[in-house]
Amino acid sequence: MALSGSFLRTTVGRRLFVRFLLAAFVPTVLTAGIAWYAVQRQMRADVEARVTSEAKMAGLNTLGNLTRLGSLLRANAGAWPALAPVDGAAGFGAYEVRSMADGFPGGPRGGDRRPLSEEQRAHLAKDNPLLTALEHDGRWNVWMAHRMPSAGSETVLWGRVSDRALWDATLEAIGGDGTQLCVVELQRGQPLYCDAPLPQETLDALRDSRGEGRIALVERPDASGSSFSASWNAFLRFEYASPDWAIIVTERGDAIFGTLRRFVTTLAGVSLLALLVVFLLSHAQIRRSTEPLEQLQDGTRRLAAGDFSTQVTIRSGDEFSHLADSFNGMAQTLSRQIVTLRSLDALHEAILGAREIPHLLETALRRFAALVPAADVLVAIDQPGHGTQACLQRSRAGEPIRLTIDLQDADRAELAARPVMRTFAAHEVPPYLAVDPFSTGSRVSHLCPLVLEGRLLGFVVLATPSSSTLGQDLLDAVRRLADRLTLAIADVQLVQHLAALSEGTLTAFARAIDANSPWTAGHSERVTAAGLIIGTRLGLSAEELRDLRCGGLLHDIGKIGVPPQVLDKAAPLNEAERRIIERHPVLGAEILAPIDAFERAVPIVRSHHEKMNGSGYPDGLVGEQIPYLARILTVADVFDALVSDRPYRSGLGVPRAVEIIQRGARSHFDPDAVSAFLNAVRAGEIQEAVATDAAAGKDLANSVGAGRRAMEDAA
């Protein structure tokens, strides 16, 4: 709505405007003035109480820090010569060991400008901590001393107290923006620590106002208002033979009275807001007759910009109201049509994005249920060899229900022959749909077959009350969505077929590798099975388990380049033969390197003979330099090698193999992988998996052995 000052040209407009202004401003100003006075008084009282409390808190915190530091120094003195390391954050920034005759630290041995007094020597002789402040290069440091009984009665351990351990800890205890800390030695009037300069007149005022008490409070004017300082005396003479300290806490005026200034700022803002409200109300009264047209114009612009949820509300009770109702009806019709198109597009993308049958079932079910909220929806997918899996979502409530449809070959043929939408009453549904809610009650079921190139891939069923019919537009939308679902099912089944083909190819590769020797037949499959069990117990992701399976089946592919006489040799290998054997991981990695699909298996193949201590081959990797999946496979590989027969020895029993692997944890094997392996052995999982693959391996070994003997006889 455009603003205009034309109403000020009329007497009524000016009169209303002035009255609204006075009614808003006069009470606001009076209330704000009273509130400002009361807030200022209360803030001053609160600040005085807070600063006094913070000074006491800072003093008690300082005494507590000194007690802790004294205990730490006493422990170090008693542990001489094994001093704790210097740690400024925990206590002391430096240590010095001196005799009492050498005086205070920082000066030459054998004397100092300030030797220890008799009182201080007697205090130390009683095994009490001594506290003093010494100046060095214009800076005051606090030192604490304690006698060292183990080094002689006259030997003293001095520790320079770090600012972080003493003052920073105190500042943190009272911390807050605008709070300052200053510590003064009362005997000399010397500031030992100030995080900000404190005027001398403030120190004098605190000293004069304290009298015989332990705490004092003064207020000092400054540029930002007033600063409040409170002092608390820390009595140190009896405990530390040291002059007393004054712990002074100051709150700056800008921090104290910032709230008051913000209150004044807020008051000004509220006053301006009141003026604005008065102006807008006056303006609204005058523009009331033209506002409906402006609303309709604005609604038209938003509708043209694509905001189809636009609604115009006019309650004038005249022709403008009727015009607004017509506009809203048109906007709602457009909105329904656009939302339907957008929803269909979103449904299509979601279905086509699924890559597994269970996920595809649930996704399609949700989308169909969202498209037809009043219907019970069943989505079924027919999988050759696995039956017809379905998901049912009832419109009234509840989670999706999974079920298996008893679909006969005749039913498949009939649905594939007529891939059109068909409608059934409850008593007409075919046997495979004889489940609630399709076969009970007065409901109508709409079945849409999912057929591609004459093959039934599944079907979708929508059940609605007989009193509620689905419009043709909605049925067409269901048909379009069903067509997209058909393509998605075909896509997923193709991916599954390719995955099965890939797994079969890998298994064939593994058996071809192991067939090089009757002693290793089935080895790769057994190692893979054991490795997957270990990886599952270690929480590997599905992708990592796939990589581990690929690497396990192909880990010995490099043995293609190893002569059979070396693989089958019953006697110990000579150096040349050992080099040939130890090259098979490198050869395997080189064989797989050009194949992109095996890229992540290459590190497993190359490193499955590495050891944690670096004594493995081919690269002598150490610890975490060895790929994680290779470390897992190494445990499974060694276990199968230990329990299997070899030309130079019989297979060891499982207990002996487990003992060897357990003993090699950390030196040869990854300890986490060994732990998971041991848990799997205790559960019997490893033995079961290895035994399952051992039968196939034994048959392959017999075939390989027979073939080898036949070739030798022919030669």
C-alpha cells in the first residue's frame, strides 16, 4: 500500500493525527522517565553488592590457589631430586634450589641484597611454605619456597608462581566483561598484579575506607559514568610469613551502565515505533476505501509470479468481497493443477532413484499413497525365482505391511496379456488379491499391471470406498506413475543381474587362480568368507565389504606367474624361489591396475603380506601405512594357510592356528582385526564359513591333482 500525506490537508485528519500522537507519546514518556530513575537506583545497589561479592570471591580463590601451590611445592620438595616438570598452567614457571644462606632467588649464590630474615628462616624450618614478591626487570614476580628435607635442613626449593596458575585462575572465577583485577601488597603499597592500570587515588580511597575491617568499597567517576572498586584483605603472615595482600576488583562504568544506555536507546526506538504506529493507523483510516483494489492488484501480481497459494481476504461486505471470492477460486484451481504436476514429477524422480527392490517397494508405496490419500494402496513386484513381494499401506493408519502374493503362472500370463487398468468389486477380486481390504467391505479395487515387452514385472492396486470414485484425471496420473515404476523395476533388476554376473566372474577368477595348485584349491574363497566375517564384526560399510570381497577373491592372482613346481615344493624354498613367491603381490597389483573396476582392490592385493612391525613384503609397510582392508584380509589369509595342508606340512588344528594369530597381534597383525577374528572363532562363524567353502575347494583340488598326474604320466 503506497503511503500518502494527503490526509493532513483535512481538519479531521490533522485532529485525529495529533490526538493519536498525544495519546501514545505522553504516557510513554512519563512511564519511561519513572522507569529510568528506578532502574538507575536499583542498578547502583546491585553493582555495589556484586563488586563486593566478587572481591571476596577473588580473595578466597587466591587463597585457595596459594594453598594448592603450596601443596604442589611441598610435594616437589619431598620428591627431590625428581622434580615435576615446569608447567605454567598448573603452577610454577621456574624452579631454583638454594640454601637459606643464599637468600632470595634471582641473585648470586652466597648472598643477596635481601637475605632471608630470621622470621622467614624459622618459618621455613617448621616446614611451612614461604611467600614473597620480588622485582625483576621492572616486573613483580611471586615466589614460593619450601624446605627440602632430603637435600639438607638449609636447602630450599623456590618456585616462581606463574600468572596463569594464580591470577588467570582468579580472573576466570570472577570473569566477566568489564571486570578488572588488581593485587596490592599492603606493607609496601606495591601492586603485584593489575590487568589494567588502577589510579592511585582509587588505591588511597580504598585504604582510607577500609579502617579496621577486611573489605572496602569506593565509587570513582570516569568518562563512561562511574567505576566501582571493592577491596578484600588476604591475611598471609601466619600461613606464609608474608605481608598481607589487598585483592581489588573493579567494574568499569561502560560495563555497568551499558544496560542503562541500552534502555534509553530502546526507549527512543519505542517512541519512534509509537509514532510510526500512530501514523500508519491514521493513514489506514483514510485509505480504507482504496485498500481492496490495492489488495486485488497485489494478489494478481503474485499469481502471475507463480505464487499459486495466493489468497485475497476482503471483508467489506460489498462488490469487492464478491470479486475477491472469484479471484480466490481461480487461484485454488490453478494451484491444484500445478501442485499435481509438480507432485508427479517428484514421484517419478524418487522412484527412478531407487536401486534395490525393498527400497523401491517402500518408495513407490509412499508416492502412490500420497497421490491418492483416500485409498488403500498395494504395490507388488514380481521377481523370477523369488516370488512376488508386496507392500500394503492402509489409508486409515498404521505402518506399511510386507507380504508375499501367491501369483500363479496363469495369473502372470493373463496380466501380461492385458496390461490395462481394470476395476473389481470386493466379491470379484482374483484369488491372489483375497486379502483385506480388497476382498472385504463395499470397496472398489483398481488394478494396474506393470508390463514391459510382454513380461509382467508387478502391479499396483488402489482400493477406495464404493461411494468414492477416482476421477479420470487421477487414474491417468496413476497410470503415468505406474509406467515410470515399470521402468524403475526393469532398471533395478538389470542392475541386480549385472551384480550377480560380476560376483560370478570374480568367483571364477578366484577358482582359476587356486587351480594352479591342488594345495591352494578353494583358498581364495575361504579367505574371502573369513575376511567378510571379520569385516562385518568391525562394522565395515556395505561398500567396504564389497571391496574386501573383491580383494579377497583376487588377492593371490599374482600366483599365476609362479611356477607350479615352486607352489608344490615340499622342501624349503631357496632364495631365488622365495623371491619369486614374494613377488606375487606386486604381480597381482600390476595385473589388476589397468582394470578400473578393481581399482580399490589393488591396495588389498599388494599389501596382504605386510606385517604391522614392517617385516612383511613387498614394501615393508608399518602399522597404519598398511591399508585397513589389507590388514583384515591378512588375518583371514594366515588362518586358512595354517589350517590347510601344504606340500611341506599337514594343516594345523584350529586351536593351534588361533594361538599363533593371537600371539602375533600388534607385531604381525592388526589388533582390532585379531580381536574381531577371535570373537568370530568363539562364535563358530569362521569355522562354519571355511567348512562351507572347503568342500568345493576339495573337489577342485582333486580335479587339479588328477589333471596334474595325468599330464605327468603322459609326459
